[in-house]
Amino acid sequence: MNHVYKSIELTGSSSQSLEQAVANAVAKASKTLHNLRWFQITDTRGEIEGGKVAHWQVTMKVGFTLD
């Protein structure tokens, strides 16, 4: 079957890890979008507090198939 995909850009965040930032964004997007298929990380950044990493942000493209 041939599919047509649409992609959107999301930024997820987490105080725990990059992986958790991705998981948070995917979980939130899946509440309003369906047929999510892939993601591609396009940018990572973080916040430093007191000489330690305090927060992660991951910007990514998320692709899903159209009905």
C-alpha cells in the first residue's frame, strides 16, 4: 500500500533525559494525532543551573500517515 505522510515539528522537554523529552513530545502528540510513524531529531539543547544540567529540550520532526 502506498502512504502519504505529513510531518510537523515538535519540541519536547524533560528534566530527566533526552529520551524522556522525546517520549513526552510523542505521548502528547499522540493524544490529538493518530498514525504517528517516525521522528527525526533536528536540534537538542539544555538548561544549566548551578553547574549541572537541569533541563533537556529536543526539537524533532514527527511524521504520520494521512487517512
